[in-house]
Amino acid sequence: MRNLITYLSLIGSAAFIFAAVPVHADDASRNKEIQERFAQCDVNRDGKLTLDEAKGCMPRIYDHFSMIDSQNKGYVTVAEIEAVANR
């Protein structure tokens, strides 16, 4: 019985570890994609994405621009987009 409990505990621990790894990999993959698309859309390469720059290039960012740009600066950064995506 004791061996069975130990065995089940090890299986549960392994399952938790393996289940946690893809989530991190998905976050890293998503952030990499955001960074790549941001770089393509940031026409003037100033590290800021304006509403006009987002319009044709990142439609979901364009649609939610005012929510992401909560301080009404007129631009969003890649860090702000990643923060919203990671919620």
C-alpha cells in the first residue's frame, strides 16, 4: 500500500511538471510572435506602435488599442501588448 501511494505521488508530480512546461512554452512562443509582428508594423522603428501603424498590420491590437493604451499616450509598446496577452 505504501509503495502504491509513493508511486501515485510520483506520477502526479510528473504529470504536474509536464503539464506546466507547455504553458511556459506557449507564452514564450506567443511573446516571440508578438515581438516579430510588432517589429514588422513599427514602420518608423521607434519602439512605439501608433493606431495607424496597428491598423493594417495588427488588427486585434487596432481593435483594442484604447484598452491597451490606458494612459492615452497615442501609442503602445511591445511590453504593453505582451502584458495584455499574458492576462
